[in-house]
Amino acid sequence: MPAPRQGAASHASGASLSMAARVEGLGPRFRLLLSVTNEGAAAVGGLAVVVRYDPELYRWVRGVRSV
């Protein structure tokens, strides 16, 4: 299984966040696992993860998730 790809860190509002994504399965159904890591000293809350996708290719139940 390939290692998760590391995304760019976010430094908004003094936070230091990084996100990794991993896909499980080949289809037609698969699971997308996202891992958000706080790399800063301050606690962060009330975040939203927005997923952009092509609705002609994929079906997504909710495009915004709270973490």
C-alpha cells in the first residue's frame, strides 16, 4: 500500500496544520481517509474540511466536514 501523501501545511491564524490523504479500495466504491495534524503549540478547533470533486465522476454525501 502506498504511503499517504503529505499536503502543504496551513499557517492561518497562527496555526500550524498539515493534512495527509489515503485512498482505500479501487472502486466503484472507495474510502478516502484524511488525517489532520496540529503541529503547533496552540490548540485548534472548529475547523472545516472542504472536498472539491467532479460530480460527473463521483458521488459525495457531504462536501464539508467539521473536525
